Amino acid sequence: MAVPDRMDERLRVLGLVEAQRMARSVFAGATARGLITPGSGEREAGHRIGDLARRMFGTAVSRSAGIVRSGPHTILPRGQEPPDRVIREDDMVVTGLGPLLTGYASDFARTLALGDDPARHRLVEDLATVFAAGRSAFHADSGITGGQLYAEVQALAGKAGWALGGEHAGRLVGTAPTADARHADPASFLCPDNDEPLRRTTEGGWRAHWILEIRLVDEDLGRGGWFVDLLDLA
């Protein structure tokens, strides 16, 4: 296998950053157009988002719909496909766009709080805050391991008053999205068993890049939210 050169690395980074820019644009467009609204089914909302993405980016869109989860579906594992659900007026709603866009197995998710409940809106604010603090912890320690960053994110979630959902808090770019790191290589996930430094070169010779996945859960209400984006690339 040929070792990637500097140009290969640069093109890969540009592709990852561009995929995230596209995802942010689609999400912003979906919220501005009111595509995620009470009374719509999750799948209907996902197809609306997919239609918008294709109008915006054409052949760069690889799937027919985004992932939309609401209410109790927001705390389910990634691999579990729940039945369709009608979005309610006071729901938490997660929108995932990573699988919608082609290239590099990147990932993206954001959360909306519908209605006026202050606790739900605080959870949405805390998702962004915990993500930013987790990213800061990564940049502050050049030798930080996956396990250490997971512990930091877990502590940040608890300090904010929430539980940290999922088996991990992120993954190596290029791996398949999953909520269960127990049966995969721990070195590919931000999980307790990953004692390898995040800044390293992978087996293929690529510089490792990471997704940071913040999933906060309100255990009393059985609801949660996601904030998923690139960790080490802006």
C-alpha cells in the first residue's frame, strides 16, 4: 500500500472540512425553511432534508434522507432503527447528516428543542458548550489518549447535570458510525479502553483525524440530544 504524500493528506483534510461545511449549510437551510416541525413524521422530515441537500449539492448527496429522531428516540443507539414517530410540539429533535453526504465517512449532528421548556433549551446549549470544552481539552494536551478525552467529556457532561449517552464519545474518521465500541477496535474510538494517543498515524499511513460526538441524556425525562462534528479540524 502506497504511503500518502503531503498532497494526499491535504486533499483529504480539504474533503473532510468541505463535507462539514456542506452539512452545516444543509442543517441551517432545513431549520430556516421549517422542515423539522411538529406534526411531521421523522421519516418525512428526513426526506425533506434529503431533498433540500440534493437541491443544494447535487451528486455530492449519497442518500435519500437525513436521520431525524425525536422524543424518546433521541437516546437510542445509532444502529437501532426505531419505528416512525410523529414529532411533537415540545420534543427534542436530533438531525444527523453525516451519512447523507459522500466522502471520507465524516459525521455531523445537531439538536433542536421545540417548545418553550427551559430544561430542553438548556440541554441544547450545553451540547455546544461540552463539545467546545472537549475540543479545548484535546488542543491543550498534545499526548491525550482516547480514554482520557472520553473521561474529560464524561466529567463535563456530569458537571452540567446530564448523563453521557452511548458507548463512546467519538471515532476515527473513516470508520463506520456505531454506538457500540465493545466489539470494534478501541483504538478507533474515544472510549475508556483506548489508551493510544489521538495524534498519531494510522496503519494506512494517514494522519488520524477524529469526530467528537457529544450525546447528553436527561435521564429523568428519557430524552437527549447530539452534537457531532470534527474534533481536530475546524
